[in-house]
Amino acid sequence: MSDYDLDAGPDPATVAAAAPESAIGAAAAEPVYAVGVGPGNLEYLTPRGERAIREADVIVGFTTVVEFVEDLTDADLLTCGYEDEAEALEAFGERVADGERGTAVAMGDPNHSGYQFVGKVQDAVERADPDIPVRVIPGISSLQLAASRARTPMEDTEFVTLHKSGDLESDMERLATAVDDRHLLVLPRPYDRMPGDIARFLLDRGAEPSLEALVLEKLTHEDEQIHRFTLTELADHAGGCGEDETPFSDLIVLAVRRPVAAGEPS
């Protein structure tokens, strides 16, 4: 398995985005599926994603994600954390190369914040057998739920994910550039780039202090909460880099609603 230096590169997301998928039926080998399992409630798992999970011989993913779908399948489950991710993916690649049907699972939708994981899966599979394609099965993202709860239409919204390793400065600049004209939907990074830190950054870059900011937490879960602030109020929670230094969990989306234009209802 490749060693990625996510600060210096290459970013595994570039592997996932290097080329479009081949035409359906063009590949000789059974594809591996990278499935987005949704935001944490099985009602939001798509039927196509569920079928890929049910039909798999081997499933790989982070432990918390695999536990979410384990009752849906009789597959062998390869669970991992960040420390043993490379080993689990290497074993997964070897098994699909031996003819087993494989599915990798990620929370939400891989297209919204999962391309680093997709790239690592693809790298592991290609190393074991370059003829096996990897296909993404989209899921329902917490971003889509957040857009619904915050009433921020995606066509009027700047979406930025900070939920990745590596440098985030260009992503933060996108937020600063867009905040005056568009809604923002942000996936914060636990726990060093949380909603309060983002609010403080936007205020330092001249954002309107009274902008409405919503921290949408554990969407679709039984303990879902929506916390409402002005940007100034949210910035009071800036600082810290650990789980005990923030009032929010790691299952959050930040929405900042754009200023109301003249003539619009407030």
C-alpha cells in the first residue's frame, strides 16, 4: 500500500479523480463498489448501495461505518481505523483479486467528502489486480440534509469540505471569498477546524458579524440537534484542538446563510 504524505502529496483523492469510470459492462472483471451508506440512519441508505453490501463476500471500512451496516450482510468484515487502514485495504485488495466480490463502505456520500478513502481503495485494488474497476455508488450526504434543514439551495451555496487530511488554506480562502454572496455549507475537520474556528476566520476576513450560522449535529439520528448563532456568537467557541475543547461532536455540518439582499424577505 502506498504511503501518502497528505501535506506534501500525492493526495489519494487525485487517484480517485484521475479519470472517469469506464462504461458499464466494459470491464472484464467484477467491479469493487465504494458505497456511501448515508448520514447514519438506515432509512437513508439507497437500495443500490444496500444491494452492493448484501452481495459482497468481503467488506472493508472504518469500524464505525461497518458496524452501521453489519446486520445487512453475511460478508467477511475488514474493519480498521486510521492506524491500520493500509493493512486492511491491502488485505481487501488481495481478496478481490482472488475473485471475491468486494465492497468498501464510507459514511455519507463519497462524492462529498470521501475521495481520499476512494483513492486509497482504488490504489489497493489496482495494486492487487489492475483490471478490477472501482465504481462509486453515491449515498445521501449530511450536506443534503443540512441544505434542507437550513433552507440553503445548493445552486446558491458554496460547499467546502474540511473533513480531510492535509493543507486546508485554499479551502478556507474559498469560504472567505464566497461568504458575502452565497450561502456556505461546510464539513468541519474534527477537532482543529471546528465551527467556532471557521466563524472566527470569516470575521477576521470581514464577514458580517450578524450572519446567521447553524451548526447541524447528528442529522437523521435520534439525538439530532440544530444550534443557531450569529457568526459573532459562534466565534466564541473558537480555539482548542481536542474533543473536550468544543461543545460539538464530530458529526456536524456548518451552514452560514448569506446576507439578505435588498427586496428579499428577511
